[in-house]
Amino acid sequence: MSTVVSLEKYIHNDLVRRVEELSGQDLLACYQCGECSAGCPAAFAMDLLPSQVIRLLQLGQVEEVLNSATIWFCAACQTCYARCPKGVDLSRIMEALRELAMERDGDTLKHTEIPKEELEAFPQQAIIAGFRKYTL
Amino acid sequence: MKISYFPGCTLNTKGKGFDRSVREAMAALGVELVELPDWNCCGASFPLLVDNVLDLVGPARVLINTAARDNKLTTACTTCYNVLKRTNRVLREDENIRERLNYFVEADYQGQVEVSDILQLIRDEVGFEKVKEAVKKPLNGLRVASYYGCMVLRPPREVAYDDPENPHALDDLMAALGAEPVRWGAKAECCGNYLVARKPEVAMEMSYRVLSSASRAGAEVIVANCPLCQFNLDRWQRDLTLTHGGFEPIPVLYFTQLLAIALGLDPGGYELEKHYVDPRPLLESKGLI
């Protein structure tokens, strides 16, 4: 008697589906050309390159991505999206991942953690955009 | 001409020098900016989740507010431009979101307002030739790095009015003012945006890459079009001289400050003294102030 093991539910799991739903992006459209990683201005600070984030998601490894620092270093500059030959909007995927990580772990920016002199110096838009991106 | 003008939260507070130079320069070019009454913040970032309709309410309200009195809206803050332009596109193209938003804010808006950035307005409605004729104090010999950042370029299909990989509208304007635009590689690279609120050291390094590219190209000054770009590029330069050997501070102005000065206007209200790297010694040495 043979047993057929389906990997579908492990690879295309519920978390992957949520990333797809929230971002509106087709993760399998990516063919790993690496254009996003090559052009990303924040890649120097990332532990996973942008293209590696998508690759892990294609393989169902959402937890690994949620635990990486990369998702917090995406500045939504959209250079990756502008250059992606497959039209994948990676900044939307990053936003979906931040959302899932904060649903799990809570907000990642507290106003009390920003030094007072910086809080006073920041242009308003830095504070507004910062709290939009780093809190639920 | 007369056009509705959205200052946005930063130009109303930290970026007053930007706001004032925009209003005065545009008046000198024959464009009357009429401040939108009862405006609200655009949200300072375009929401990227497909079901985040709530964060579209702010910018949608600005557009609806405009539609009641004008079919055109311009803004000098390029982040506001980006958010308003993209929100307007959603309202034009997505029937479902349009209906939900209209129902929520009790309006009947179809996306009819045309949103423009102030540089785009100068290029398309005034024309750089006319700007050139209006120059009273040419910026002769000033080597300028024109910085575009992200917001007027990306996503290209939604917001760009210029070549997204090699934009030149701002270089063309600077040339019309008599300056010498330098050729440089980082004109469309990100300054770090909101990362400054959570990871300032990363934003600082991203800004360093922009600054050092401008310096290598021989620029004496950088001109910016967004208050957060201006801040990120300007704010950390003293720290950068300590962490990056050979780094020399370079002033970062708003492009409209140079425009207004070239048009012969008094820069007394442009808050040049509030910039972290003082631009006044350079401008004095060029006989511009």
C-alpha cells in the first residue's frame, strides 16, 4: 500500500495565503532574477535579501521571514516594484509581512522610545508615516 | 492662473520655509496658489494593503474637498503628491473602493480632480523658458545636484511625470535659473524615508550614499522636493563627518528656495537659518543673498 503525501498544505499554507490576500500579489510570479535585491537601497542592512524573502514565501517559510529584520528595513521606496520584470510589488508584500508580524508580536514603535530631541526635530510626516508603518 | 494648493502637515509646521518660498515664487511666476480651506493630513504614506481602505479616507477627503471648488490641485510636498495622486487613481479605477469611500464620507466623488506636483506645474503650465525670462539673479556657477527621491517617480505608472530612472525636470529648472546641474547617480535613490523614526542609523547610511554621490559629482548644494528627504539628507551630516572619513558637509535646500532667490525675492522668510548645514555662507559667496 502506498501513501501519497501532499506538500501543498505545507508549502501553500494559511500564512502564505494571508500574505497573498493582504498584498494582492502572486508570489509564484517571481522567477528569482534578483533585480529587486540588486537595486534595493536598504539591502545593506537586511539579513534576508528582498528576493530571498519571496523565495522563502514560495516555499512556505513564512515564520522565518517574519522573524527577519528585513521587513522593518523596507522604506517602501518602490524601486523593486518599478524594476521587477514580472510586476511583483514587493513593497506590498513587505507591508503584509509587517502586518502579520505585528498581529503576532504587537507594535514595533513606541513614541516613548524616540529620543525627545529627535521627536521635536522630526518633520511631522516622519512621525505619521513611522507610526502608520510600525504600529497596527 | 489660479489653482488650489494643499500645503500638507509638514509645510504648515517644520517646512514653513519651503511653503513660503513656494507661494512667493509661484506668485512671481504668475500662479496664484489658493490654499484649500479646511484641509487635513494626507496620511504621509500610501497604504499598501489591498483591504486598507480606511487609510484612504484622509487623502480622499482632501480630493473631495477640492472637487467642491476646483478641478485641479497642486502640492509642493512630494509625499503628499504621491499619496493624493495614487488615492485619486484608486478612486477612478476601483469601483468597489470608490463606492465604499463615498458612502463612508457621504460624498459623490468620481476621481475628476487632477493632482499635480509643483515642479510639474512649473514645467507644464509656466514653462522653463518663461522661468528663464523671469530670472533676476541668475545662479551663475552654482553646481547643483537635483535630488528627486522616490515620490515623484515611483511607482512610475501611477505617479511619474518624468523619466523614472533618469529624471531631468529639476535639472532643467536649475539650468533655466542659470545653475550648473551636475550629473550624478543617486538622484532617484531613497533617503531612508520613515525608517528614520525606528532605525535612524539605517536612514543615515542611506542618506550618506546620496550625499556622497552628490559630492563626488562636484556638487556644492543639493536641492530636494520633499521635507522628509530634506531632513534625512540634512540632519545627520555632522555625525557622518565622524563616522565616514573624508565626508564633507553639503547644504541641502528646497529647490523652491533657490527658485525664489533667482527670481529676486527676499529669502528672509525661507528659514535658511534652520537648516542643519548652514547654506548661507555658500549663497553669500555666490552673491545670491
